[in-house]
Amino acid sequence: MNKKETPTLFDAFKVWLKISLLSFGGPAGQISIMHKFLVEQKQWISDKRFLHALNYCMLLPGPEAQQLATYIGWLLHRTFGGLIAGLLFIIPGVIIILILSILYAEFQELKLINALFFGLKAAVLAVVIEAIIKIGKRALKSKAMYAIAFGTFIGIFFLSIPFPILIIIAAIVGVIGEIIKRKSDFNVNNISVQIVPDKNTAIIDKKLNNKVLAHTEPSFRQSVKVAIIWLIIWLGPIFVMILALGTTNVFVQEGLFFSKIAVVTFGGAYAVLAYVAQQAVYNYQWLSPGEMLNGLGMAETTPGPLIMIVQFVGFMGAYRNPGQLDPITAGILGSMITTWVTFAPCFLWIFLGGPYIEKLRNNKVLASALSAITAAVVGVILNLAVWFSLHVIFKTVNEVFIGFIHVWVPVWDTIEYASIAIAIGALISSLLLKIGMIPTLLISAIIGVLYHYSFV
């Protein structure tokens, strides 16, 4: 196929499948892979339009890489193309994490499983710390951004203010900052990108410039239709389960909880994981703090968005509260419900907002809101890093309340020196030696096995 010809649906399917099988390394790695295939090799979309679409997806809750794939698939082949691109992006990871969840639930008491995850958890801590550094460099470019990040950390770690509220406050602060014209402080991640046609215009750009992609034109009637259809697809099954099972059933609880998470997952999975962990561990008691780290390790080492850790949480929650079902059957249903309500909204955001993406290119208020939200995300990820650090380094961590202030207090006698050593080694590997994330995680898991069989 000539690079400049519009790809057939089957050609696109093959490319999206290849991308999905290579989508390791979190959003940065996944976006890089898409850029290599779609911009550099296939020339389906120009670099500037690709980046502008990415900036729009960063404004949305949910995994930006999967939503970017859905958007580009939608541009090429309408709704069916978007579904193929978006679903293929997650299906391999869903299958692998489901298999790993079953194996973990059935064999977690085996020494080998414990040994593998001992090293993996320590390495995951290093991955989270690296994420703070990378996102912080990109997001914290003014005193106002540092203030938002610090205030968010204090709010969530010491005051237990819910994550969604902190994100809303950050967005409001960003909008106010733009209104009072403190542009240098608030609009640090400008999404304004001028796309100038040239003789080498990519396939999608050429079609958009010639106005031959009718489905990309905004239409109020079409927007209402899309909203109704996808809200039914997303929330319809939950409504049916509420009527049939009641609100105390674990499947209903998972559907409602992860639907809420799907609406507030700004800034990537790291931003919301601490909130998910605290609710899943201490409120619903679906799993333990250590198991949350195990799930993150699974998500880090499989293709697809990192937010797919929630599939593991959904599996374990239903596995341990199966009702009259077999635990494995309940776990599979729980993981599927969780996956459904996590990703159905992603298609809603893209199919509803896709026609308006070009209209938003020069919206400075949205740019300032995004900058403030991204800064808040740094504070939330710092909270995640501290919370994970305590539960990796210490076997026992107590929750203490001093008035309205919330504090995690480790029991120093339970310190795990081996975990500290593996985490430091993983940091050196990724930050100084520039070894990839997957090799670092695998090496750490092997070290964990050797340590457990030698000293434990």
C-alpha cells in the first residue's frame, strides 16, 4: 500500500494490532510507538495534528494513549475505526491481566509467587518515583504550579481530601489564573498549535483541509445521539444490576466505584492510584496494600494502559466476595465489569468530543486549566509514592488521626532492608543507566526470588 493512500479498514486493523502488542512502557512509550507508526512510517497524520490531538486527550479523564488511538482510528474510519483502534489497544492487556489475576488468586500462597512479587513491588516504587521526576519537569514551570502541587499533596496526604475535589479545585485555580491574566504562571502547557498545510501533508490532514471528512464536523443533533447511546452502553448494565442485585452487591459496588474513577482519572493512572488503593483497601477491603502493588506490577509488565490495574482490583474484590458463585467465576465477572466501566467512558469522550477538537485548539482557558490539573497531578503522584514507599519498606504501617490531620506511622522494627536495596537498584537502573522499564522490573523480580530462597 502506498503511504499516501487512505488505508483500508483491514490495513488499519493490522497496524492497530501491531501497536497494541508493542504498547509497553506506560503512556510515554505507547505514544512514542504510535508516533513512529502513524506519523513517521505510515504518514496517516502530521506531527503537529498528532500532538494537538494528544493535548486534547490529556484534557480528558482516562488513558490518553488509548484515547489518542481511538481518535485517530475515528478520523480514518468513523466510529467503527475508532472502536477497532481503542479496543485493540486494551484487549491483549485485558487477557494477560485476567490470566495473571487467576494465577495470583489461586497460587499466591506459594513461595515462588511471593518471592517474585517481593522484588517486583520494590521496583514499581522506583517506577513511580521516576514518573514524579518526569511529570514534574514538564508541569512545574512556575511558582504557581509548585504551589498547586504542594497544596494538593498536603490536601490528599494529611487532610484526606478526595482526589476528585482536588482536581476540580486545581482546574478552577487555573481558569482564574487565566482570567486575571497571569499567563506566565498558569498557561505553561499551551495547547495552541498552528497546523499549516504543506505539499507533504499526511492523509488525515489532507482530508481535513479539503473538508471531505463529514463526520468530523460538529453537529448538536449528532452529539446528543452519541451521548445517549454511549451513556446507555456505559451505565445501562449498572442500572440493570442495581435492580437485580441491590446496591450492596460487590458487582454493583465495583461498577459504581470504577465509573466514578473513570470520570476523574486526569493526568494518567498514577494520579488516581492512591485514591483507588485507599478506597479498595480500607473502605471496601477488597485487597491489601501489598496486593495493590502486586497489581501495579502486573499492569507495568503487560501491554496496554496502566489504569488496567483496576481490572486486578475488580477481580480480587469479587473473588473474595463471590456470594453464591464460584470465586473464580465471580472474579472474572468482577474484572469484566470493572474493565467495561473504565473504558466505555473513553469512547464516549472521543466520539462526543472528536468533532470539537479543532475548535479547542486555541482555547487559552482550557490550556490554563490543563496546566493547573497537571501540576495537581504531580502532588497526587507524590502522595502515591510516599504511600507506596511506606508499604514497601515497612511490613507494618499504622493509620493515625490527630484531630482532622491524617498520618501514616510506620513500625520501625518491621523495616525491609532488602526492599530498600532493590528499589535503589531499580532507580539507578532506570535513571542513571537508562535501562528500560521491563528489563528493570524483570531483573528486580529475579533478585526478589533469589533473596527469598536464600534468606527467608
